Amino acid sequence: MMEEIEKLVGKIGDQDLRRRVRELLRDPDIDFEAGRLSFEECPAGAYVHHAYRGGLLEHTVAVARLALSLCDLVVDVYGGDVDRDVVLAGALLHDVMKCYVYIPTGGNRFASSPLGDRIDHLTLLVAEMYRRGFPLDVIHVAASHHGDESPVKPKTLEALIVSIADYADSELSRRVLRAAEFLLKRATGEEVRYSSSREALEVVRAKAREGWEGVRRLGRGET
């Protein structure tokens, strides 16, 4: 999926913005003495959504693709005008500082890091983007990507698009993970934390196709 990230970065038309986005994704160093997970290892959350190794990478690709689809909708359906470069830059960077706020605890599980206990990923990102000279409109996307729960609500169409895409993918992952965990617990009595959304989706599909026996089959490790 890192190749997919690079392809998405390449879609940013403004050369200077494309360079800044690529540099921050490749080297998100900050002026704190803190450990950092790689993009490939980092989760997008400790429990709520994409809470597994590589979850941040999946979530970033999904949010960027969703955001681009929403740009198409705004133009083609509503006849609006949207800056796709700002949307794509914000979508690709919106969670990059999560690499500092989680630490592995074993068994593909994660918890808040010492830094993450004190400073959230959104604040870290806004500070670093300002330090690196990103355009204000892109910084605003980062500052408001949690929608109504952000320090500032989305005040531009580009920021609104990214916050909606972020929420949509987060909710999709959260609901699929919780549904799969519930189904397996009810079918087998076992507690489970899934290590990928793909595994969780397979449990949900098995229940739809085969009923409870399909869930029990997966619980036994059968394909």
C-alpha cells in the first residue's frame, strides 16, 4: 500500500505542495525526543478503528480515495468547485502523526505512548505543518479533520470533505470490527481482537452466507 500512497501523492498538481507532502510522509521527524512507529506498522487507533498493525496505512488510502470521490460528487452532481490538491494533501497527512502517539503492547495490540498521553496527533500535525511552511488551507484541513470534535470546525469545503471521508472510513472499520468480535463471541464464547479489517469482514460475510456455522467455522480456523 505504500505504492498506492505514492501514486496518490503524485496526483497533487502543485509541485511545491506535492514535495512538502511527500517529505512529511517519508520523514515526519518532530522536535520531541519520542519513539516513532513506521507508517507500515502503526495502527490508526488503539481500539476504536483500524486498531492493528498497518491500520494507519489502510485508513490513509481509504480516506484519500473517499475524499477524491467526494470531490467528483461535488463537481459532477452539485456543480461546485473544489481544490483537489488541498483535499488530497490534507487526506494523506491527516493522521500521519499517529506514528508518535501509539506503542505496541504485544499480540498486535497498541496503547498510547508517553507522548500521546500528553499531546494528541492532531496538535502535533498542525504544529509541524506550520513549522514546515504548509499553506494555511491545508493546515486548516488538518486542524478540523475531526469535524465538530476538532479545535476548529471545518470552515472550507475542502476541510469538510476530508472530515466526512475520515469519519466514514473510521465508522466503517469500527462497526465491522465490533460486529465480527460480537459474532465470534456469541458463536464460540471466545473473546477476539481482529488483526485486520479483512479478517473481520470475512466473519461478517460468513454469517450472511452460512449463518452461525460459518462463524464457528472461522472460529475454528477453517477456510
